[in-house]
Amino acid sequence: MEVMADEGKRQKRGRNERGGAVAKARKGRRLWVIVLFMAIAATAVVLTGWMRRPAAGDLSGGRATFTARTDELIITVIETGNIKAQQSTDIMCDLGGRGTEIASIVAEGTVITQEDVDNGKILCQLNSSELEDYYSREKTELSGDHASYLQAQEAHLIQLKQNESDIAAAQLAVEFGMLDLQNHLGKAAAEELAAHVADDPNSAIDMSVLLEFLAEPNSLGGEALQSLKQYKDSILLADGQFQKYTDVLAGTVKLHDANYASDLDLQSAKLDVDRFRVQKESAEEALNLFKLYGLPKQTKQLLSDYSEAKRELVRTNARTRSSLVQAEVRLESTEARYELQKERVEKLQGEIAACTIRAPSPGIVIYGTSADWEKRREDPIEVGDSVHRGQKIFSIPNSSLMGVQLRVHEAWVNMVKPGQEAKITVEAHPDTPFEGKVTSVAPLPDPPRGWLDPGSKVYTTQITIAGSHDIIKPGMSAKVEILAGHLYDVVIVPVQVVANRGGRKVCYIDTGGTTPEEREVQTGAFNSIFVEIVSGVEVGENVLLSPPRRIEKETDPKAEETVPAIAGR
């Protein structure tokens, strides 16, 4: 099948090359024929003018005249143009790449009905095999990207929950650290001591500040105060026992001196005094050690734990923010990749769907190359051709809304206005007139069309045909008669009787003498036959139908050949 397709393409290229050469040769021959025809026509005009030019002052003989009269004046502008649909749907190729092959296409001229549109009639089928293969691969990749995106969503949600847990634990550690410090020193002392390190949690604890709190027993509370009381109570009890046994020793000494107490009793009393003195000293030393070392150490440890808990809360907040940002970046990255792949797959779906072109509206199928005659002949749209993005495959003009496109000459364009009635005659159906209206007149003239353009300015004008007519088809030639105005009871004469003389518009009145009377006139509205005379000629006066072509220079130094004065109006 590929070999047959390649052979068909080679044959088509051969036909196109031969057709191009033939077209160039025919174009060259047409150019020479046009030049030759124009040269012959120019020569004929010059000879004819020379043969018919009257001699100077030859105004005698019979004169054809027209009697000026009052009548109605129907002002019409008649131009020819081509039938064109007022609404047309262009079917463009929306596929990129090097080109897409046409697998099937309906014949040009096929009539599309509303039923075809409702049923989704296929007008053209492009080869979509490569797109479908590419779509399968991209869809598989889309599934993987979707899974990564869902995983990133779950990871982001887990990170949010983990951050909440970590921050809550760090905040709880700070609260517990403060509670431990309050339990040790009391609420007031703990809060006051914590305030000294609140400004800079990372600074070392100043022992002098701590000793100031310990020097004020009334500022303490909690376990520290309880321990301090226990130490003081031990000293008080030991001191009491020491005083008691000191008194006992004094009595025993007296009894021993009176021989009422033995040496053993005296020795025992001395031992009791020494024992409680040592106990008192030991209690006092324990209190000093507690104040100097035990209480500051435990307080510093608890305060350090509290400060470290606050620092850990700051680090936890930073870690959770960093972890959350990383999770968000991963989520955004996977989401962007997934959305990009999703758009790519949707684009492929759209391109595959665009390979099947269905009837969008009723009308007639016209191939995109039909507007260009040479392109239509040398490279017509057919099965096996490749079309590219932006190329018009065909258009469907709406046959129920047709019109005529005219090129109105600049001499008449001021008479043509949107909304004016028009009568249309199609050359293919000359016996069937159609009604229409002027819909638009171009504000600027059309650009020149090469060296064959005579230089006159024309304005593109659109005419809408009333009703729907199956016999009218786009491209048909048509003559349009536009009703530009209708005047009543005005003085009229034929347009050819008005001539230009030195920038003036004049008529020649037959007074019955040898020389006609030249009279300056003011003209009004006109059509292709008659012109309105506003002033200068009275009803009933005879006007020369053929004004003299030349006037003697002695009578008119600015004399010039007679030309119709209306064309330059």
C-alpha cells in the first residue's frame, strides 16, 4: 500500500510540474495577446478621432437637439459583480507537524442539509494513526504523573500533621519546663528568674542573679523552700539536743564532784554533748552546702531545661517550615508535571477529534483551492494530499443568505448608501429578478490590481439578496441596479449635452441662428441617461445633443475638447 501511495504521489508531482510549465507558457501567451490587443485598440481610437474631428469653426449643418422638460428622474447605479454568500464557514486544518494526509473527503459541490448537520455527517477524514500511537504513549505517562501527584498530595498532608505534632510536643516541653521550675522555686520566683533569660534564650545563666534569689528566703517557694525548712529544722533540733545535753553534762559534773555520779556517767554525758554538737554542725554544714551547691545546681538545671525547651521550640518551628516548604515544592512540581501532561493528552485528543471533520452548518462544500484558478488546476485537494496547520480545506457558504459583491466606480460611490433598494439579475437566470439591499460600502477604495488596472478608483460594496433561492450559487455573475434616488418635477436633459469649458459646465442652446448659444449651467442629480438642470436652462429650450468639439481660440482662449461633464461630478 505504501509503494502504491508513493507511486501515486510521484505521478501527481509529475503532473503538477508539467501543468506548471504549461500554465507559465499559457500565461506568457495571454500577456502578449493583451498587449497586442491594447495597441490595436489605441491605434483605432486615434485614427477614428482624427477622421471624425471637425474643422475649426464648422458648426453649420443640421443639429440634433433635445427639448428640456420637466419629468421624474430615477437615479440608479448599475454595476456587475459576483454572487457571494453573506455567511460562510471555513474549515481549517488544526493539526501541526509536517502535514496530515487526507484519507477521505466528500466531493466538491456536495449540498449539506440541516439533517446532515444534526446527524454529524463526516465531510473529511484525516489520517490519525500516528497521533493515536503518540496518544497511547502520552496517556501511559499521564497515569504515572497522576500517581506521583497523588503521592505528593498525601506526603504534603502527612507533613502538615507531623508538623502539628512536633510543634505541639515542643510547646508542651516548654510548658513542662516552666512547671518544673515553678515546682522547684515557686511560681513568683520561677517567673522572675525566667524573665532574666527571656530576652536571650541562648545566653548562659548568670549565677549572681541566681544567688540573689537564694539570698531572699521569702522569695522562694516550692520544693526549694521545703528543703530549706528541713535543713533549718534539722539544725534547730540538733541545737536543742545539744543545749539539753550540755545542761545534763553540767549537772553530771556537779554530781560527779559530790561523788554521786560515777566516772562512767560523766563520760556518757560528755559523749552525748559531743554527739549533738557534731549533729548540729553537720546540719549547719548541710544547709550551707544546699545553699551553695544543691539549690543553685538544681535551679540552674531546671532553668537550663526550660531555656533549651524554648530553643527547641524555635528549632522545631524552623524545621517544620522547611519540611512543609519542601513538601509543597514537591507537590507543586508533580502537579505542574501532571497538568502539563494532562494538557498534552487533551491536545492530542483534540487533534485526533479534529481529524474527523463533520458538517458544521448547511450549505455547499467548496474546496479551499477553488478560489485560486491556477492552484485549483495545478494542486487540487484530493485523497492522499497532505494538509498543514492553518490551511483551508474547504468552506461551506450558507446558501440561505446570499448576496452580491460589487466594485462601484468613484463617480457613483457617493450615491450609494446602506439600506438602499437593489434589483439583482443573475446571468444564469436572466428572467428571474431578485430583490436586495445595500448592506455596506467600503470607506476606502480597493488597492490597484497590477499594471492592467486603468487607474480608476472603485469601492467594494456588499448587496444582500432577500430570501433563500436554491438556484443561486456562489461565484455566479450578476448585474445589480441600485435605486439611489427618485426625484419628481425636475428639469432634465441628456447627460451628454453638458460639457466642460474652462472648468465650467455648459450647454449649447439652439436659438435658430448659425451659432448656438453657450450657457453655463448648474447640474444636480443624474443617472446614466439624464441629468438634473438646477439653473441655466429653461423648460422648452432646445439643447444640442452633440456640443461642438472645438471652439475658436479667438472666442474662447481656454477652449478644450468636449467631454461629458457628469463623470467628474
